[in-house]
Amino acid sequence: MKKILITGSNGLLGQKLVELLLKQPHIQCIATARGANRLPFTEGYEYYSMDITKREEVEDIIGKTKPDVVIHGAAMTNVDQCESEKDNCWAQNVHAVQYIVDACRTHDIFLCHVSTDFIFDGAAGPYTEEGEANPLSFYGWSKYAAEKIVQHSGIRWAIARTVLVYGIAYDMSRSNIILWVKKSLEEKKNIKVVTDQWRTPTLAEDLAMGCFLIADQEAKGIFNISGKDFLTPYEMAILTADYFSLDKSLIAQADSSTFSQPAKRPARTGFVLDKARSVLGYEPRSFSEGIAILANQL
């Protein structure tokens, strides 16, 4: 049996990972998150409360459970909040990674660390794994600093970079573009959606699968794990309206300058997936398939 410990198991990625790992007969799953377990099912895995910003808790739980692999998905991901709460962001996204790396070093554990397209400035997307980082936001800088800690740690590591993750989880604290568009159009609201940003939006189940493939194979290095369709948020909104047969005339095109957001967003990110496909056998769903999966879960 291979033991895999997940951080952030209450979050969207964490929930999908636990569900996926429970289906693997050769995997023993250890779920961790801050505070109480919010997963709607309790069978088939162990749960421990672990605050990643507390070194003692990280050392204690990882030392006690001794996993073969840690998939570190917990992070502060609200990009605008990271601008206003810099200390909190750095504690969760940087210091915590150092604690996890140190625990992995002590117990010879393979680490799969989840990162983001926001380490790039968006001048040259879509990016391969060799793209040059140049973050535009404090969130981006925190995730870039974390990558550097992992890369220079001397442990066995992988970094799974991803883009604009969407999906449905239990007890969701945040919405996503599909749910937002669907709800707005059902309520007959006019919405403005940007046409000057490009992404490869990622279904949470696909990201979970990519992380599992890395963890299972203990494949070292950086991997782009995202969706395969290169789209603007406006195109995503139109596809969503089409799928649910809602009124597209309510969707107006806008550019980023229309919205005043504290954090600067990269214009063109998105990922080239050749490496993940050839090395891991990773194959994500299309955005349209992702909408259908989401609709099914509603």
C-alpha cells in the first residue's frame, strides 16, 4: 500500500483528491485540513486537523502518519485578498511550504506541490514548463517563492502547476465562472465578461488526476496540469450559456480595464500539456465536457 497525505482536504482540489484516492485499491489516503473535517463522507480514509502555518503541527502529523507522498494543495488562493493580507498570504503560501519540505526531508517523503499560472506575467502564454516566471501580483510572488523552496530543498519533489480551477465541492466557500454565469443569466442579470485574458481552465477532477498520476509514479520535476482549451472568460461564458440554453444577449464583452481589482492579472497564460501527456499519461476533459460534468453534479 502507498500512503498519500493531502493538505487542504476541505478545499475543492482536496475533496476531489480524497474521492479519487478512495477508488485506488493500492492507496491509503490521509486527509488533513485546518479545523474540522468538512468532507461529507468519513469512510475509507484517516483525517487529521493540521494547520500548515504551525510548524509543530506539520511535524507532528507528518511524523505520526509517515506518508510515502504528500500532495500539498492547501494555499491562500484569493488573489485580491493576498494583496491586502500580505503577512497571512506569506504564512500560508511560503512559510508553510518550508515546514512541509522540512518534514518531507526528515522522513524521506516525495512531495507534489501545487502551483499556479500566476507566477507568469502573461506576456507569452500558453507556457511550457520552461516558461520564465515574472509574477504580477503578491499571490504570484508567494507561489513563486514556494516553488523555489521546493526546487532547492534537496528532497524528491514535483510541482504541479495549474490554471483557473473550477468544479463543485461540498460546503463551497467560493463560486466559479460556470456557476456565476449560470446563476446570473437565470436571474436575467446583465453581466460583463473580459475578452482580453486567456486561460486553459481546469476541471478540479482533472487537476486531482494529474496530482495522483505524479504521486503514484513519484514523477520528479515540473508538470503543467490544466485544461486543454485556450479560452477567454467571455468564451467560457458563451459556452456555459449555450450548454444551459440561457440568454446570451445578457453577456457583454469587456476588457480588464473595466474592472478595478487590487491585484494585477496576467493577460495570456494557459499551458502546453505535452510533457504531462507523454510522461504521466495525463489527458484532461474539454471545457464543454467539464460543464457537463458540473451540470451533472448539480
